[in-house]
Amino acid sequence: MSPSLVVLTDFFAVSNRALSYAAGLALPLQAHLVLLHVRHDGLLAPAEYRSSRTRSGVKKTEHALEQLAATQPVPTHVDVSEEYLPDAVQAVVRRYHPLLLVLGRPGMANAPEEIIVSTAMDLLRHAPSPLLVVPTVGWDSFPPRRLLLAVDGEPFQLTQSQNVVRHLLQATQGTLDVVHVADAAETRPDAVTLLHHLRQNDLAADVTDPSRLHTLVRHRVVEGVLEEAARLEADLLVVVARRHSLLGSLFHRSVTAQLIQDSPIPVLLLPAED
């Protein structure tokens, strides 16, 4: 069976952003799509678009999703869940073992930015699979071929999610650069140490080129990462999401959360052990 990408669907931006992006990834990956629609979620099924609990309302929703699936360039399956979001995603991960989950930023004009951070946090905590967050505007290049991995300089152990990076690089003949942003007082790890961390996680077939490692000194880590992404013309930002940072208030103040909110390019979150 071909690998799958699970797209968390809504009826706003997904049809022309997150879903388009996922389909663009699925083609070179030779993957199929799963459209997961959760009826009882404020992001994916907001009140003004939520079907009534009548048979006709349910049928109408399912028909709209099937029509959406039929227009995709790869085989696409629809999965409608009556569970709440974390439980629904856990179930779909067990069922399909996807390469990654795809989440679009909300298309509603009045949606607070924090909602996408909260949703990402819930997903990573309850279903620790690679999570791709696609912005509603600002990107125009897919599939991605210039990946930039942001690291904090500390050792990390990915939770069986490194394969998605290898798959992407192999399928698109892409490149992987690495950036570490430190403040002036921080001891910067040397290239040998950073390369060792990457090799331990088998992130790419060839991670021996020191010219692919970039170290910056900045007061604000997020600004440094996004500055380097712009300089390198990266089209996908890869971030290691450590388990301890997924605690509520800590996550909302974390570099990961700020990158989800501020990055003009898609962000791929890789769950890691502490």
C-alpha cells in the first residue's frame, strides 16, 4: 500500500491551500491522501459551517467532502469522525500510519492566531506524528526542495519521524540545510557536534557537508531562524518539537509556537523525546 498523508479538513482555506499543498507533496511521494473531517472541532468545523445533527445535514457534509476528494490528483479517501479532535487523530494515525499530518492555518478572518498553536500542541501531545502547518498565504513553491532544519544545539531523539524528511529529500531531490541561532552569552556547539546529532537521527543520506550548517548570533531566536530561511530561500522549515515543550503555557511561549505563528513558509514539526 502506498504511504498516506492525512489532511485535517475544514471548509475555508483547505481547498486552495493545505489540501493543494498536501496533494503537491503526495505526487512525488507516490502517496494517497486521507481527508479527516472532525464534526465537533472549533477549528475544522466552526459553528457557521457545522452540519446540523440531522441525516440530511450529515449526508450533505459527506457529499461535499467526497466531491473535494474526487478533484484531487492522487487517490483520496474521506474519513469523517464524531470524536473530538485528539481522539479522532489518534484513531486515524492507528488506522493509516501516515507519513505526516497536514494542518492549514484557519481561513476565517476573525480566527485568533493562537488557535493554530493550540491545535498543533494538542495534536503533538496526543498523536506524536510529524505535523505540517501550512500558512494561508505567503508560499508559492511546492513540492519543497530547499529544507531548513532549525536546531537548538542539544541532542535530540526523534520519535520515528525522521523518515518523512528522508522521503521528501529523495522524492524531490531536495537539499537540507541546518541553522542554529544562539544569543551572545550562549556557548555555540561546533560543527562536529551538530553533525553528530543529525547522524544519530538518520535525517538525511548525506549530512557531512559543513557548508550546510549555519550558526547565527541573535537576541531573538525566531527572528534569526526566519532571517536565515529568507537568505537561503528555503521553502520548508523543519523544527524539532521536544516533548517537554508541549506543556500548555511553556509551549505557547516556545520558539516552536512562535515559528508556527510567524513563519511565511510551511513548518514541519518533528516530535522528539526530551
